[in-house]
Amino acid sequence: MTPFAQFYTALFSSLEKSLEGLLPILARAIFAGVLFVYFWNSGLTKLGDGIFGIFNPSLGAYAQIFPKQMEAVGFDVSQLGFYHWAVVTAGTVTEFVLPILIVIGLMTRLASLGMIGFVVVQSLTDLYGHGGIAHSETLGAFFDGNPAGVILDQRALWIFLLLVLVVKGAGALSLDHILRRQVFRNAGLATA
């Protein structure tokens, strides 16, 4: 191996080992800074009136999640069934619960996997339910030199960020880490 290759390998191997635990913490911090408020605000738009508004979703919630069905029934929610209510309610709860779990680092892998599913469904709804598929600026395209496409460009980065958490977990500054240490301690095993 050449001296440069040895230096390069030694430098980046050392860097990788020393910063490995930082990657999931940074991923959660970036999620908190970039996406947490986005999902929280989106969830707030779906709440109905009163303290139990989460179980009585707003008209806008139905229109966001089932745009074509709402148009077909003249935006009369009473014409939709239990299925529509259940999907809208579950989607609203998801927009609040999963981001919180990711930020605090509790059940992070599962919450991140759930958010990936949510983003995929959200993207499909935006493309097919709201007609975004017909607008190239909304759809975007890989390798087009324009990173502003909402669906392919931005959401691919969101999903990649969440995949980091699925693979790496929450990191040392998380409830997952604290709970794992407690379980190992209670079992009489060394912490990992």
C-alpha cells in the first residue's frame, strides 16, 4: 500500500470510529430541526374542535388525505364511512406521535420505519390524490440538476435520513440507550 493510501485509510478509519456514535444523534437533531415542526403543523391542521379534536378530524383533514373522495361527495364528511375516519385519525395521530418518538429517541427504529411508510403514503397522495404527478416541478426527477422537486428530491432525502435511524438506532443520547442499559443492568449483563 502506498504511503498516501495508508495515511488516507488510517485517517478515515480513525474518524469513522470516533464519530460513529454521532451519526444517529445528528440524524435525530436534523429531523427535529427540519421535519418535526413540519409534521406537527400538518397534524394541527387536521384537528377538529375541542379537547377530543383528534377523534373528530377537521374537514381539511379529510380533504388532505382523501381529496378525490371529498370532491365526489361535495365535501360532506357525513357521506364518508368509518374507514375514512379511521385512516384520517390514524394519520393525524401518526403525525404527532412518531416525530416525538424520534426526537426523544424512544422506539426510534420502529418510529422511523413508520415515518418512512407515512412519507411514502403522503407522497403518493400528493402525486395521485392532489394531481402532483402532472406537474414536473412537484414530482421532480433524479439527475436533473434541480434539487427543488418536492417529491423525488426532498422526500428521498427525508427517507434517507429516516433510514439512517432505522439502521443505526437513536444513539447514546436517547431513551432507547437509557432503557437498553437498564435492561442489561437488570439482567446482570455488561452494557453494550
